[in-house]
Amino acid sequence: MMTDAQRYLFDMMGYLHLEQALKRTELKAAQRAIDRYINTSDDELPEGFGRSTSLFDKNRTQYKYAFAFDKVLEALVFHRSFWPIVLEVSGRRPRLNSGEVRINTAKDPVHRLHCSRESFGPYSCRYSCDDGKIYCDDLVVFIYLTDVLPGDGGLLLVPGSHKSDFKRPPDVFNDGWIEKDVPLGVANITAQAGDIVITTELMTHGAMTWQPKDRDRRFFILRYRPQYHRQIHEFPDSVLARLSPETRELLETQSYTYEKEIVKKDFVTLTI
Ligand SMILES: O=C(O)CCC(=O)C(=O)O
């Protein structure tokens, strides 16, 4: 389960910043695996892998199914620093809905502020607290693989907005277009490589233009939903075939009552 401090902070602000959550060896191994992914030509990549072709990612900054590219990356979906959080907010009914790596360079445009409530309506995503626990049906985990320094740009969050009941008026935060100067009420997260930031899709978030010309921003985006959720991403067989049994179980959709074996463990390790 989450610690009391994590529960308090996540509930109040809508996000957690876990500093240096990855060990140095885990970080180095993940960085090497991502280098290998992006330096492999399209025709040598396993079936299903490559840059995103999604309409939501016109600049093709995302590398699909990165968690399934290498066992080092696959192990991160169960990382001990946030697995108890995934278990709590899913009511011990977790499912991984996607796991991609995003790479931002100076060419990439600003990512306008958005959230599920604003994009898809007030009932698209849920956040609530019951019996001393948090429930949230679209948890987003950002694992940073490179440093973000003050002034670089990158992730913006509007703390507390995961509980907002009002529509954001267009004159607030420049209608969501935040190029460089961060307005009061918005937080620019300057995470270091190895840090993990956890939030919900209900949180108003976006990203400023990446400023450095000599460094890019690389991070993993893992998204978790309850196993019975109806808005799911189906994974291709070519991706499923590469995974360990524990990860395949994490990707399964199941009923409310079904208890997966992986939820019985405080720490999940991949068996093959
Ligand atoms: O680039 C970022 O840090 C934020 C990503 C984002 O807004 C999203 O994936 O919806």
C-alpha cells in the first residue's frame, strides 16, 4: 500500500515526485536499452515496434511498446518504488494499458495543457477516496531517463486540478499554451534521470517546448487502469509473445472479482 505521506501528498496535489527511485545500475541499463531501441532500423525492429503513428503524436516522439523491447525495461512496470501505489489505486485490480518511451528534442512544439475531463468529459476518468484509500482509474507514471534542469521546459502540472469541478476559463493559463514562462498555479517539474513522477490523467498537465539544443528529454510513460476498465488498449500478439508470465498477467483484462497472482506479491520479479 501507499505510505501515509504518499497518500496525503497525492490526494492533496494530484502527483508524487519520487526522487532517485531507480538505482544507478537500473537507470544505466534502461538508458542503454532505449539507445538500442532508437538506434535499431525499422526493418530490424521486432514486429509491432517503432515510432508512434498516433494522431496524438504528430511529431512521432513516442517509441511504441518500449516496455516490451528489453527485459530491463519490462521489469520497470513492476518497479518496487511505485508497485504498491498501482495496487492501491486500482483496488488491487491492476492492468498496464500502455508503456512507451517519449523523446523530446528542441524541434517539438509546446504540448497544450489538457486532462481527461477537459478532453473527454467529466465521466471519462475517476478519482475518489474511500475507506482510507485512493482509487484512480487512469494512473500515469513517468520514469525519467535524462535530466530536466530549470529553464529546460518539460512537464507542467496544475497541482490540485485532479479534483477540479469547474471548466478552466480560456483566459486562465493562456488557454493552456505555455511556451516558456510558467504562470502562478502551474508547476514545471524538473526531474532528474532516475526520478519517477506519478499522476492521474485527471490532472491538468502538458509540456513546455524543450529548450536545450544539445540534450533531449527521454522518459518512459506507463499507464495503469483497473483490469475491468472498458477503455483499453489491446496489445498485438507479437508484443505479448515477448513478455514474461508476470507481465502477461498484468496486461490481462479480468472481472472485478478476479484476483491476479501478481497482486499477492509486494515485489514482483520476472521469472523468465
Ligand atoms: O511531455 C510531458 O511531460 C507530458 C506528457 C503529456 O502531456 C501526455 O502524455 O499527455
